[in-house]
Amino acid sequence: MGITIGIIIAYLLGSLSTAILVSKLLRLPDPRTTGSKNPGATNVLRSGGKTAAIITLIGDVGKGWLPVFVALQLDLFPGWAIGLIGLAAFLGHVFPVFYRFQGGKGVATALGVMLAISPLVGGLVLLTWLVVAAIWRYSSLAALVAAGMAPVYMVLLGMDHWISAAVALMSVILFIRHDSNIRRLMRGEESRIGQKDKAPAAPKE
């Protein structure tokens, strides 16, 4: 029962869209109707600037980190349950019950989950994102490379295999959610960090 409650709470917390809430609070355009139409920090950066984007980023990371951190501190759950709680928070962001299951791509929330599981793994994933983003200036490319490396870091550092499997599944979903970005990258149409989109994006990213 405790595991089920933990999973439900994690999913509901993940379903709270920081981007939408911050945009409403700061009277900014709904991120689902502007730019890439993705309710995430990168799109909020385009529509509302750095402050709104930073708040959104912290919120998205936090809702992935909090339920996993609390579950680990309770020391009552086996590895597979921790993995499911983290996955539930991530899926809440991607498929939020409060927004007709149309959410963001989950990069920041997945990072929050990994930071709670292992600060070292989360730090390596964040460093990977920062290095790729700094060199090529593509948020989507940085996210894809970081997502691809996350399961590798988990295995190399000998993390619990169930939790590693959950992280690998999140990585697969992240690649699927970035399908339109991958196509734009291949066509040379993807916008760089801080720039407006070069081409219209799919409405349900």
C-alpha cells in the first residue's frame, strides 16, 4: 500500500506543470501556444526570459527530485519501488492528468529523479548537458546526448539494476518525445538556445 501511495503522489506531483503555472503567475503567454509549444524551461526562456525559465527549471527538477528523495530517506522501499516512484514523477510531467495527458518532454524532471537517486549520476548527466549545450547551443541535442549517457553512467557506477532500468526507460521516452527535434536537427532547422524557432514546430511536443 505504501508503494502504491508513493507512486500516485509522485505522478500527481509530476503532473503539475511548472511552465504553465509560472507563465500564468507572471502573465506570460501559455507555453503550449507559443514557440515550440512545449511546456518546459527552454520554451519559457523564449517567451518570458531568464527569470521565468530559471523558476520553471527549478520547479521541474524539484518535482522529480522530491518524491524520490523522500522515498529514499524513509528507507522502506526496495530498489524496484524507488525506480517506479521516479518513473511515475517523470511520466506525470510527460503525461499530466491535469492537462489532458499532454505535457512536456521531461528532461528537467528526469534530471531531478537522477539527482535524488545519485548526486554523482545526476551531476554527470547535468555536466554532459552543459558541455554539449555550450559547444553546439542546441538544447535538444544536449538533452539527447545526456539522456543517452544516463544509463551508461548508472551501469558504470554500479547502481541498482532496477533503478538503472527505470532510468533507461526514461531515456527511451525522452528520445521518442524529441522525435520532431531530431528531424529538425537533421534538416538544420532546429533553433539554438535563446533563439526563436526557425520553423513551425509540431503542436504536441
